[in-house]
Amino acid sequence: MGASLTHLLPDVRALAKSDDNVRILALARDRWIDYPRATQAFELLDRLVKIPPRQRMPCLLLYGESNIGKTQVIAKFERRHPPEYDEIAGVEHRKVVSMQMPATPDQSRFYTSLLFELGAPFNAAARLSVLENLSREVLREVSPRMLVVDEVHHLLAGSYREQRASLNLLKFLANDLKMTIVLVGMHDAEFGLQTDAQMRSRFARFEMPRWQESEAFRGLMAAFERILPLRRPSNLSRREVVSAVLEASGGLTGEVSRLLNSSTELAIRDGREMIDVCHIEHARSCVL
């Protein structure tokens, strides 16, 4: 077994000594690995959430391809800023409020999605003006410094008029409540912003790119090795494994994680207890 298991983090070593089925089941858990681009995103988001209210709040478009890790970054950032309950006022203050853009850019659906995320009671059949005023009232009580709108590329699902109305809505909320707005979406989200000159100038861009062969990617692979409950070291940062993972994953962070989890399961089941290129190639074509 390799009694010391020194290639693993201390809290993973006990798991590595567990039954095979326990280890395989543990692969399904959510895990986070820091990497340079994510760290840069956190630093930028931290700066934005600390900006005091002012007339023109700076905003951000965080974009990249599907499965590149955007939503995971936002979820991690939200966990860093948990809600705080004000016992005197009886209100839960949330520094960061996160929601998804509805599948079609309809203003009423936007406000009902926002109110649902805020946990506020509402009548979904109410007039737009009622939903808007209720949303503004609840947001003032919750006092967010940042509103995150994920899947913002859904803007493009609507007509030009609907897109402009949704962009004006976001601009109105930023101005009215003096809070930063972070839009999260795929590359198409940029096209949506291009239709409004004010939105183009207000929103900084931050891309989450695909991985390429680099020292940063080798560092990511080495970090994965320390949390995968295998009893033998795989040396995942070696060239042939790095090349195989990049080719099979297309450089998408989520697919890298899936491949390594599947390869780990294969290595446990065949008793090798280390990931090799053959496991990557097998994992590429199967869903475990």
C-alpha cells in the first residue's frame, strides 16, 4: 500500500487506506483546487465587492467556454462571503447575491428569479412594476455589494429589443442600488454587451481561457495528484500524461477533473493504484 502515502495530502491519506468502494464514492464529492487564473479572478472580485457606493459602479464580465470553471469560481467566492444575520433588524444581509439569467431575457422572469434567490415571497403573476419595486425593496434590506448574474449569454436568446431592455434593467439596478454587477457567461455574452455603448464602457472583461501546456497546468496536475485517493504516486505532471489530459479534455477545467476522477476509478478497479496514459485514454471514451 505504501504506508506513508506521502504523495497525498494528510487528510486524504486515511481515505486512501479505505475500501475501494468508499474511495470511488468519494470521487463524486465537490473539491476545489486553486490555480493562478482563479486566484486572479478572486482578487478582482474582492476588489470590486469592497468598492464603496458611488454614482457609477464598476462592473465585470467574467467569461469563457462552457465547463471552464466560471460557475465554480463564483460559488467559491460566494462561500467566502457568507450571509450575516442582523438580529436587531431581523434581516439577513448578503454581501454577494447570485442568480441565473432566465433562459429568455424577459424582465418579469428576471425579477421573479431574483426574488426566488433572495427567498422573498412574491406573486409570479404580478405586474412588472410590482415585481421591480419588490425586488428593489428586498435588495435594499439585504444590502448586497455585488449582484452576480450567471448564464448571461441567454441575453442573445431574445430579440434586439428584449436584449436592450435586459441591459437597461441591469444598468438601472447598478445605478439605483449603487452595487457592482458581475455578469458570467460564455464568449457570446460579449456580443450582448456590444449593443450598448454604456455597458461596453462600464464592464471590464476577464476571460477564463482553456488550459494549454504550461507550468501552471503542470502545477494543477500535481495538485490533483495530492487529492486523488490512490495508494501509489502517478507523477501526473510528467509530459506524456499532461499531453494526454490536454488532448482528451480540450483544456476545459471541468473535463480535466472528470478525466482524472474516471482514471482514478479505473486505477483502483484494476489494482494498479496509479494513473497512466492508458487510463486517460480509456476514461476519454467512457462515463463512469
